[in-house]
Amino acid sequence: MLEVKGLYKTFNPGSVNEKKALCGIDLTLNEGDFVTVIGGNGAGKSTMLNMIAGVYPVDSGTITIDGVNVTKLSEHRRAKYIGRVFQDPRMGTASDMWLEENLAIANRRGKFRGLRWAISGKERKEFKEMLAKLDLGLESRLTTKVGLLSGGQRQAVTLLMAVMNQPKLLLLDEHTAALDPKTAKNVLELSDKFIEENHLTALMVTHNMRDAIAHGNRLIMMNEGKIILDVSGEEKKKLTVEELLEEFAKLSGSEFANDRALLAN
């Protein structure tokens, strides 16, 4: 479902601020894979997600989604293949629009829209059924402005919007980092539920090692723009945070440098 080959990216090349963010990334996700990504500060985790999403042009390498080479496609042209949830709950929704209007935009993403804008009764019924799955009481608040929702409610809605058209690839970019622990746990549980129910292929960047181990069927660890560890199946299930830290030190030759990750564990 996703094939990344020889991906390189350097920011500010030839200047004093030159930063080699990705150094020849090779990564393949099969249909239904749910891969968590962990790494220290500046490891290249979010850069890799942004490259896949089309935020930055590649220096070299190719990105293929479901057999389609999207390497040279702009971000908005890739959007029909990708669902994405950002770290900031405000980024995936329009604050001044009603909840039902946000859902309608997501529902029509990548489809021919014609001249009709009005939300039909059939759509409202579908939206209520979808929102009921969140178990947050939002099914009765279709005409509430999204900006009035809590961060957790908003992130849950963003997640729903990202998966409602069953994207080829779901990108979760530290999507619980800005939430309190209880809300983060609820959003992660919803993520698991939607990914499993819709048999989605997903890539989740997280700063929390426990979450990286507990969720998904595969874990990759990055360091200095490279993938240094790739574990799946029973090997992943048996991992502990301590073992993951030891593995990182052994493979990278340095201690794991991410304060948020260490505090979260």
C-alpha cells in the first residue's frame, strides 16, 4: 500500500543551517499494516510523514501509494489517497464552521462536487451515526461551531474526518501529544477501532514508547534520518520500554534523546 524507496531530504543545503533530515529511507507497508514510528529529537519522523503527504518535494527517491507513483504530485493531489491527523487539534478542522459543515467537506473530499452545497437529510443522518461512534455526545451538536469543542473532542472529530472515506493511507503525526493522558488514551482507542474496522493502512509517529509498543502490528525506530530498527509480530508484542532504549543505544551508539518520550514512559 505504501512503498518508499531511497528517500533523501536536506534542508538549507550548502548553508550553515544545512540539515540532512532523511538519508536514504526505504520503507514498505503492506495493506492493513499499522506501523508506529519512534525516534529521538531530529530523527526525521515528522519529516518522513510530511514527505509522504507531499508537504516537501523530495531531493531524490520515490513514493508509491497503492501502485500509484505520487512522488511528483502536489500535496492537494495526494490528498485523495491520504487521511491525516496532526498534533494540533486545530489543524484538521475549520473553527468557524459547524460540525456538520466540517464533516460535509471531509465527506466530499476527492469527489465531484457539482453546484450543490446544501447538506442533505441523508447526510445528516449518516453524520449522526458516525458521531455516535465517538461516544462523546456530539451527534446532537451538528450545528455547534467546531472551535467551541474541547481539544479531545476536536481531535476525535478530526480522526473521524480523516477515515470517513477510507483513505489508502492514514498518517497520524503525534496526534495525541497535545492532549491530557486520559483524553489521549481515548483518542488512541478510537484510532485502533477505526483502523481495525476499516482495515486501514496506517503510519503513526509518537513520542511515547509505551504507545509505540502497545499499538499497531509493527514498530520502526529512526535516528539521524535513517530507520535503525524494524520489528513486528510477536517480537514487537514482547518488547519493553527498557529493551527499546537498550536497542536504541546499541544501534545508534548514543542515548535516546527525547525528553518528552522519556517523561511519558
